[in-house]
Amino acid sequence: MAYDTHAADGIRVLLEGQRVVEKRMMGGLVFMVGGHMCITASGRGGILVRVGPEAQARVLKEPHVKPMIMAGRTANGFVRVMPEGYRTAAGLKKWVKRGLDYVATLPPKKTSPRKNHQRPD
């Protein structure tokens, strides 16, 4: 299943002004903010949102929210929001804000010298 391009476009707009890197991973499109996974347009349906381990149990009680399962295990601090939970502009904005709010609490990622290495021409 391809990821939800409509959701990806909306996420992209809502993340304008942030330091964002988009990566194709896990069958979807991951939006990394400040080097941290924030939100993903998932290839398995819905969006994956990083809410943090403290908020996860509370958020899972909301409509259209499921645990994020990877390799048969529940991913700590992430939830899967089904399309009914983010189809409106306000709904998508709520989930993007939650992801941003959580990654803002994380320490900055250090970039690896290997990643910044450029080959001579």
C-alpha cells in the first residue's frame, strides 16, 4: 500500500518553517524534525505520530488511534492514527502539533561526521 500523499502534502505545509528532513522509510514518508522522527505518512495506512511514552496510553483512548506495531511489538511513544482522525485540516494540525510538541522536548541530535562527509570530485 502506498502512503497517503494527501496527508503527506498537508504535513509538509504544516511543518513549514521547521528544520525538516523527509525520508522514505518503513514503507512510508517520515518527517524528521531536528533529526528526530516526528510524524510519518504510513504505507500501512494512516499516519504515525510520535507522542512520547508518557502520553501514549492516554492518546490510545482517543477515537481512530491504534498502537503502532513494528515487528510484532508495540512501538514505545508512537501511535497510528487512522484517516478518519486526520481528514479535516484541524485534525491533521492537531496530530502534527502533538508530534512537534514531543520532539521539542528531546535533546538535539548530533550529526555524524560520516553523514557530512563529502567525496572529492
